[in-house]
Amino acid sequence: KSVGGKTILEGGGKRRRFLEGIFLMVILGIGIYLGSFLTPQMDQLRQMKNQDPNNQKAVVEFNTDHKLSEWLYSVNLLLGLVVLYFNAMDMAKRQK
């Protein structure tokens, strides 16, 4: 997006560092949610599904949680790549 004729990524390292910090906090939050809440819940649902394959509630809930976990892992991956890109830009500037 353009802010005052500049894109968000232009305009100095402070703005980029701020975005990097926000992205890292989101990555950490998603990781904690996945590891502490969603994955154990999915493990429990998987056990229920394996014990009783006719338990449609467990199957539907597991599938919903699985889609959510795939989406969250994708968001984490993309944000991690953006943070990596920010660091590469900073390193390239320092070498000039």
C-alpha cells in the first residue's frame, strides 16, 4: 500500500523492523496456539475417530480442525518468509 507516496516497505528500517516484530509475534502466537491447543485436540479427535469410525461428529470436527491447522501453518510459513526477506534486505543494505 502507498503511504505518502512510499510503499510500506520503503521509508526506512524502523517501519520494517516494526512489521518484522509484529510478524514474529503473530508467528509465536500461532505456534503456541497450534502446539498447546489445536494439536492436542486433534490428537484426541483422531483417537475418537479411530476407536469409532462411525462417530461422524468426531470426523467432521477433526476435518475442520485439520483445515484450520493447515491454514495456520501456511500463514506461519509465509510470515516467516517475509521476515527472512526483511533480514535479507537489511543485510544487503549494510554491504553497500
